[in-house]
Amino acid sequence: MRIIDVFDTTLRDGEQSAGVNLHAHEKLEIAYQLERYGVTVMEAGFPASSRGDFLAVQDIANRIKQCSVAGLARSTQADIDTAWEALKGAVEPRLHIFLATSPIHMEYKLRMRPDEVMETAVASVRHAAKLFPVVEWSAEDATRSDWDFLARIVEKVIDAGAKVINLPDTVGYTSPAEYSALFRYIREHVPNIHRVKLSAHCHDDLGLAVANSLAAIEAGVDQVEGTINGIGERAGNASLEEIAIALAIRKDVYQASTNLQLQQTVLTSRLVSKLTGMPVPPNKAVVGANAFAHESGIHQDGVLKHALTYEIISPEMVGLSSNQLVLGKHSGRHAFRERCAELGLRMDDKSFNDLFRAFKELTEKKKEVTDEDILALATDVAGERTGYELQMLHISYGSNGVATSTVGIRKPDGTVVREAATGQGSVEAIYRTMERLLNEPVVLKDYRIQSTSSGPDSLAEVYVKVEYHGHVANGRGVDSDVLLASAKSFLDAINRVLLKEQFELVATGG
């Protein structure tokens, strides 16, 4: 049974999803969970892209001990050197370097001749190999490249020091049969290919990312790349959890497996969903809310008689279990700390005390606290409070009247300001008031609300997407009151934009 390396790029390619802008402490929380999940490599970011990304990658590289940490770089010495500075403290620092090889990319994006592309690729890999123990080289848009040219450049970068060769389907263009044929061609036409591992990286523009990744595994690749929940640019990446479960369930077909701890699947999915603000569709394979729901009477009858009649994946395999410790108002610190540890939450004493205090406040309003509640609270109280902070909120509304909102916020300089405004509904009134307080235009592009559990006492989680100062950012707010959660989510999005602008100023020397 072959073991396939799992290269997770949730923190890099996944964060490129429109509107996603993770704080450094959120990236670290995801990194710890990916480590628990058992990924072979985690791509922590693109260090040369911004000062904020550099610091986040550096922090993750210095803290993660159980897997390799990688960073992305363009084929320039400056990018490579910056990546090394960020990653040199890792247990196994790895560089992921890329250069486009398709005719359309070389002509219109790079404006380089094929021989110039080959020369640049070789020079950059040779320099990177002097610093990094493992260099992965990616032929961007490999699936639309000339296969003969691809074989020649792969041979050259292997001689220059590459240890992993990635042939990505960058725009989600290929089919399973074409992709597996590409890897077989490269194996047959690159004489030194035995010296490296081959990797597959697929995008989901045609809905084929997982199918293409599995086809590549059948063709003999040693590593598969993707993201949790399949998040990423445009239609996203291959969903790693779907690939891993497919390998586990259909070992008879693929004759391959991963070292992922599959019981961590659902927890990893939920954490990434909460922190990125990207919901998991109910009907999504493996981790969707309906993945183990049976409504048809025939299906229900079959499952009750024998689970395998309609359930090829057991809930326990992915970490769903009915045997959960129930927490309530009488639960103490020890039980709460144990549950946090089981959920993979790593906190210093201050963060734990803040979370425990929030938990106790919730138990005054809610009889039983679920895992989803704890995760929601943890993401709400984590990290330093910077930027704008909600101080007070008062709403006056009725079914036949115009809603009026009064909001008080603490500004970054410590002053507290208050303002009032009206709207057709309570949420519109809140957001109009906040826009007045900011004294700058804010465009609300999306608003979404969900509950952490069933029942009227559930916590409300509100996710928004706003455009502010020319940046689009997601925001998240959690509270037992929907309107308070709405206000918090709006300010969270604004604060994410401000933080991004601060790092941009530092990077430019402003």
C-alpha cells in the first residue's frame, strides 16, 4: 500500500479566496489543527507578498514540529531569500517555487520565450537548493503546456536541485484521463524523474479537482495537494478530506492511503469554515451537514437494518460521535479544559481564562453548551482586540415602523463616539449608523447568519463581506443576540481591512 504525501495549502491558496483575510492568530490556530490532522506538508503562505504574511509564516514555521512547513515564492532571488528568512526556523523548511510553462502564460503574462523560461527556472531552483533541504518546483498551467517542452524543463530543474515536481491543473481545465496521461508521459520521457516525487495540484473550475487528483494517484504520483473544504481562488481547489476518504474507502481501487488522522476531519473542516467565513454546503461530500442524513423512508429502513446499505462512510470515521461530554453551568475548569484539548484548542492561560469566562456567561443563557458553541466562542475571544470595538448598541424597531439604531464604538485611539441612524430594518439601521461613525463609505456585499446548534438558545454567528478603502474583507461576529452579532461582524471586517493596510504601510516604508 503506497502512502501518499498530503500537501495542504489552505493557508496559502485557500486564503486567496475572495474576501478571506485571516488574522495571524487565526492562521496559527488552523496550522495547529492541520498538524493534528496529520498533513505531511503545510504551505503556510507567500512570505514575499506582504509583511503580514511574512510574520505569519515565520511564526508558524517556528511553532509547528510534526510536519514540514512550506512557503511559496516566485522565480526571483528576492522572493527565495525572503522565504528562507521566514522559514529557516522550521523543522523541515520547504520552498514551493513556480513558473508558468504554457504558451499562453509565457507569451501574455511572462512575455518570455521558452528558452528564457527554462533559464529562469533552472537559475531559481539552483539558488533555492543552496538554502532549502527540499525544493518543490511547479510548472504553472502545466495541463495547457506543450508536453515535450514540459519534459525538457522538468529534467533541467531536477538537475538544478528540485526534489518535488508539481504539475498543476492551474485553471481546472483538464480531465482525469488527460491528467493521468500527462504524468505517465513525464515518467516515460524524463530520464532523471526517479530522483524526485511527483505531485498533483488541481483546481475545481469544471468540478473535476478531486477526480483529477485521484486519477493522478492512479498514475503513480507521490503527493497530492489541496485545501480543507476545497476553498481557494475562483471555484477552489481539490478537497483534501474527500481525497483522503476516497482512498480509505476504495483501497481496493487506488491501492494507496495517507497518514491523515481521519477522526479529525470534521473538526478541521468546521474550524476552517468558521475562521474563513466560508460555509460548507449541506450536501458537500464527507463534511456537509447532510452527509449522514437519511430522509427517504426506504433509506432509513435500510440504514436501521444495516448501516452499509446506504452509508459507505461511518460517521465515526470522520470524527462524528454521539458520545460527547455534555457541558453546562455546573461544569468546572478541569472538564472545560479537557474538552478544549479534545477540540484541539491551544491557548495560553489568559486566552483560556477569557474563553472560560465567556463559557460561563453562555451557561447562564443556555442549558447545554455544544462543541460548536465552544469553537464559536474560541474564535470570538482569540487574539488581541485592536481597531474599533463595540461599546454599546440600542435598537428601536417595530413591525410597522422605521428601525432606529444608536451605536457607540471605541476608536483605535481610545476615544468613544456615538451616533444614530435609521433603516428599513434593524440590521440596516445598525450598519448605516456604523458607516456614519466611520465617516467613510462602506459597501455591504454579503450578509449571512447561522446558528451554532438547534434550539432557541443557540448562539448566532453572523458573517459579512464588506468593501472598505478599496479592500474586500470578511467579518465574523458571535453572540446570543443576533443584532449584537451583526454589529460585531461589521466591525470585525473593518478591523481586518485596517490591519491589512497597516502591514502594507510597513512594507512600503510609509
